[in-house]
Amino acid sequence: MKCATGRYPSPGERRSWSRSLPVLAADLHDAGLSGVEMLVEFQLPLTSKRADVVLAGVDRRTGLPGYVVVELKQWTDAERFEDSDELVVVGGYGSRPVTHPAAQVSDYVDYLTDFTASLADSGQSVRGVAYLHNATDYGVSDLLAFGATRDGRMFTGQRRAEFQAYLSDIFAPTSGASAADQLVGSAIRPSRQLMAAAADEVQRREVFTLLDEQKDAYNYVLHSVRRAAQSNTKTAVVISGGPGSGKSVIALSLLGELSRQGRTVIHATGSQSFTQTLRKVAAQGNPRVRKAFLYFNSFMSMEPNSLDCVILDEAHRIRETSVNRYTRAEMRTGRAQVDELLSVAHTPVFLLDQHQVVRPGEMGTVADIRAAAAARGIDVMQVDLDAQFRCGGSLEYVRWVEGLLGLGGTEAHQWIGDDHFSVEAMESPEELEAWLAAKQSGGFGARLSAGYCWPWSDPRPDGSLVPDVQIGEWSRPWNLKGDRSVGGAPPAPLWATDPAGFGQVGCVYTAQGFEYDFAGVIIGPDIVWRDEGWSIARGANKDPSLRSLTQVPDADFDRLVRNIYKVLLTRGMQGVGIYSPDDETLRHIASLI
């Protein structure tokens, strides 16, 4: 049996289904609800996360479609993690705490109603339960203290009769086929894009819904900050995940919550584009909020543990040192930047993707951070995010990109298609741009980016941009280099988010960290397909930071160029169009779609 996610279930998943699904089916039968539909492994919109089961039927009170999201757990014993209200430790799961299952399923309910058009005006029709069908009350007594809500309740196997009564109170004993069809066929509302929601998140209230490992990481950071304040402890948290796994959503959620708690907290990145955009959109002119967004090199002179928490987004961009040409002589100590970041807060939080290292001198890997922490005697907790929220929630597309570029040991393979994400090979830059323009006219966000394979000129004296990116008779300018608007074009840090950025070609330095609905990507002549393999043409690359053979040996150049194109190819939320001016390369890409 193959899942709708485009992959085959693992043996562990098969075992889990065989042990849990018959129990739930029997409960429905015994409750007289055999007509209620069970949607198994239901994929949440625009994410690779799946709810174990969504029950679809007719609401007994309203006669309208009604749904219950069910999180099935085979746990027999679990207890609270230290003094946390939301984190639990499960017997046999090791020492890493996870989110309380009732809170977990409540998040699923929020996420489903946030992004499913048919549920937009009927959020009250969706409920959530965690069903620990192997557990007695005694085995999970700590967890029973969690306050039950409409969106998140918990039942044990000992309370099976109570669970059946709960279902009978919700559903009418009729067929749920129509309700199931309505949910499965519902349109998906556009995702709340990161930058558009940042102002509410930071200044006023929580607007993001965090799921599973995201919520685990979020809760663990809050727990570590609270514990550090009470007992003067210090813990580094590493949150690792691929593009679109929700790292920046976690970062903003933490910044908002810790700020509301009155903690001293700073958000920092190594990206001018990302930080400037956050300052503009999240701060919305509030100087106090703008000060919460700094850079990795901002902490050279700060005293150790000056902050409760420092949130280091895009930590794969950590540099060897914070020293640059503007650094004062007395601060040129040669101290490692990662050491400064570990030192400045009781709880430093590193959010990173090791496959997004795209410049020489970047050294933000898990191994680097663990080694630096060990040298200081600092404990490290690592949470790996395996979900996918960009690229339509398509993990298969991310794997396809990795296979296309030969990254992560993934072999090139055919794109099998995904209802949530479109992939197209374009025959010309004109066709690619027209495709993006149609999306833009339809109200979607769309941007064109390319490898740094063309010269990059300053604007002309009259403010017009030079169309440096030339392919045949087609030409367009790069985005602006600086942080000032010129001739109606937005400054470089805002290219990805300002509507006026359409019409300029972005590069990895302005695209990294951002997302838009549709991504157009020109794979430049610095990587071409020859003789059944990729050939790196170093001379075709115009990036000044990659020119030095001494600083960037050929092996490093190869790795960095592939990482760059992975970043560009994974910016889209709903689709990507790909073009290469090299005929053989374009034919190879098209053959895989």
C-alpha cells in the first residue's frame, strides 16, 4: 500500500496502524456510528504533517458536517517533564520531552481550520481528541491533569466507554461520506506568510500554529528559559530542519511569547535582507520592536548571560568571527562568533539547515555548535524538524530537488507529481517570466531568481537599472545591491517582500530565508549536465565571494553552488518554474518532470 504522500509506509507505521486503527473502528461500531468515515493519515494543508485519523460525519445538533481529529497513542506510561504543563516524557521514548498529546491534537485542529476553506466559517464543527487506547489512568495519571478543551481532550483505554459516549454525543448515526468528500475536496486557503503575520506575532498576539516537533522545540525553549531564571542554569537548544520546516515561525513565536513574559530576548540573523525585512514588517515603525532584531556580530562587547534568550535564526550563516572592516581595533580579539553567541544568553537557540551554507566562511553546523558548547561545558538539546511547510508541504518535492542536484545521497528520480505543488520546465526565459506574471496578476506572490552568473552593475545616473541578466534577446536587471530604493525598485533587503520587486532577478542572498507563492529559477551556466553527471563551470560564476581558489577550493565551490540552487528551488509555496540556458541541462531537467 502506498500513501497519498508519495511514499510507502514504513514497517513501523504498518505496525502502528494494525494496532490502533482496529481499536478505533471497533469503538465507532460499538457506539452505533459505523457510518462515520475514517480519513487515515490525513495530510494537513501546506505541510507534510499528517493527523492519524480525521473522523467525518454529521453533527448530531446542527445536521452539518462535523469532524473529530484523533491522535492515536500506544503509550502505556508517561509523566510530566519536570514542572512543565505541556511537555511530557514517555516510557521507551528516551529522555527528550514531547508535547502533551491533547495539546498536540489541539494544534492540529487550529491548523486544519486555519487553512481549509470549507471550515473557514465553521470552526466549531471540528474537535480534537488524543486516544491512549493502551493506557490506564494510573499509567498516565500526570497527563490527566491537563485541562480538557473543545479542541483537545484525552481519553485512556480505561475510559473507552466515556470515549464512545463522547463520539455519540457529537455524531448522528448516519453516513459521513458527504462530509468526508467535502473535507478532502476543499480548497486550501493561502498560507499566512511569515512576514505578513510578524507584526501581530511580535507586538500583539500569537497567530502561528505550531505542530509536533515545532511545538516540542517551542515548549522546550520556554521551559529552559524559565528554569534558567529559577536556578541559574544554561542550555543551548539546536533546532535543525530543511527549507520550509518552520524554523522562522518558531523563532518569531518565541520572540513574541518571551517578550510578552517580560524576558530579555533578542532575535538575530546573519542575513541583512532577513533582518531588515523583519524590522520593517514586524516592527512597523516601533523603535523598541526594531531593536529586537539584530545581527550575529552584534554581541562582541556584551557581557556573558546578559540576555535570558537569544534566538539565532538562519544559524547556518554563522561566520568564523564577527570581525569585519568596520570593527574597532580593540575588539579584534579573534574570538569565534559561535562562542560569542553561546555566551551572551542563558538560553541560546540555534535554528539552522546545514544544507543552506552558501558562502565561504559560514560554519553553522550542528557539529560546530556542539563542539563549541562542549568546550564551555554547556548542555545541548537538539530537536530535528521533519515536516515541510514550504513547497505545498511536499516532502517529495524537496527530495526531488536533492536528487536533481545530487545532494544528501539522494539519487535523481522522476517527479511523480503532487496535487499540492506544481513543477514545470520552461523552454525560454520569456515563457518563465510570462508564467510568473500570470501568477502575479492572479494575486499570488511570484519572484524570479537566478544563479550569480552575470555581471551586476550599479544603477545608471538617472536611476534606471542595467539589464545585466541577458539570455538571447531577453534581459532583466538584478535586484538592487544596497539598502536604499532607486528608480522605484525596492532596496535589496525588501526585494522578496515588496511587490515592486517583481521584474528584477534575485540571487541567493536576497531570496534565502523568504518564501513566495511561485518561484521562477534560472539555473545558470555555472552548473551544467554533461555525460550523465553534473559539471561545475567555475568560470561562469560571477560571485566575488567565490572567486578565490585559496579560500574556496573546487570541492567547496561544487558544494556551495549545489546548495545555492537548492535554496532557490525551495522558495515557492505552491509551484516552481525552472529554466536553464544550456540545452542539454534543460533537456535533463525536463526529462525528470
